[in-house]
Amino acid sequence: MKAIYGLIGYPLSHSSSKGYFNKKFKSEGLDAEYINFEIPTIREFNALIAANPNLQGMNVTIPYKEQVIKYLDELDEATQEVGAVNVIKFIRTQNGLKLKGYNSDIVGFSDSIEPMLKEYHQKALILGSGGAAKAIAYALRKLGVTPTYVSRKPMKGQLAYSDLNRKVMQDYLVIVNATPVGMYPKVDEAPDIPYNELTSRHLLYDLLYNPEVTKFLQQGKERGTIIKNGLEMLLLQAFEAWKIWKI
């Protein structure tokens, strides 16, 4: 029986995971297929699992990285602390099916950004406060960088976009876009930050990779800022998912 792996989220037109994994399966000579499961509500999760008895593993993307947790049996230690899941391992035993959640975004982001960090990169602004942002914050803390969330509806300890004045921009030299703002097809959009305050000491990292250079990154590039998109992170987290599934 062909092993099935897949991705849940909504929408999924932006995702390249299906192509990556199916190419990987073919190159490894594995009888497996990766399928996009675009579900409009997380309430369809259990029915999806029941309808696909040969599922062996899944990825999770927006908006379900946090919502899916209540459907899982267990989380690994780091994922439990983060509170967001993007990899599910299916563990089948004589006692039935157990679903364990992991977060490969932590490894993917950490391994991607670490070589770019300088000694003066002590503080980071994370634009957004969803599941991806939580993994980014965890990874940055492990790298010795203090993260602060920036949100349209800030909670205690978070900043609003209107708080990003010159002093804040001088203090926080790493800025990570963990929102979908600027993703194809809305390529003319960018997070509302004071780009005129960017310097060559700043590092802009966008989790988006389509387009290759988002408007967010372009604004930094024009000011001599270090920039990087999320493609390498995507590939690194996908490889980590492969290791978690132990295919």
C-alpha cells in the first residue's frame, strides 16, 4: 500500500512542499505520495485522518499550526514550549494510532539565520504573533537574541506598529517578517514599518519566498541592509520533517 504524506492548511496555492516531497520520494525510489489537503476548517481534521488510513505523516501550515494541537496525542518538548506545530508524526501500534506534533520551523530558521548574525544583533522584532512567529521567537532566544513581537493588536509585552520609532529601530537590528503580507499575488504590499530608519547593520529576514525579493526585503536592499528570504528555511525545515518521519 502506497504511503501517504501531506499538508493541511488553507489556502495552499502558495505552497511548494508537494513538489519538493514528491520529487524526494521519486529520487529515493519510495512508494509514497505527498498530497495537499486544503481544508477550510480544522474541524475536518479527524474526518481527513479517518478517510486516509495509509497516512504516515503530515505538515501543517497557516492557519492551523496552533489549532491542530488539540487533535494530537503528544508534543515533543520544544514544540510544547512553542505552542505551534508544523509536523505530525503518525505512530501506528497494536493499540492504535498516536499523533505526535513537532516544529521543524525552529531548526529550519535557526540554521538559516545563525551564519548571518553579528555580535551587535542582540534584539529582534518579529512582525506577527501567530504559529510561525512563536517558532521564530523560540529559535532566536536559543541563539542569544532577545525577540519582541510586533502586532496589529498587541498584547502585554508586545509592540504595535505605531511604536516603531527611531529609538526602537536603532535598538532592534534584526527584523523578521512572520506575516503573509507581501506574498504573491499581493506583491506590492509590505509590513508597515519605518524603512527609512534601516541601516547596513540591520538584518531583514522574510519567511516568504514568493516573490524571491518581497517589497519588505527590497526596501532593505535599497538601504544596504542584509536581507534573506525564507526559501532556505523552507528546505531545511522540510529536511527536518523527513528526519522526524524517518522515511
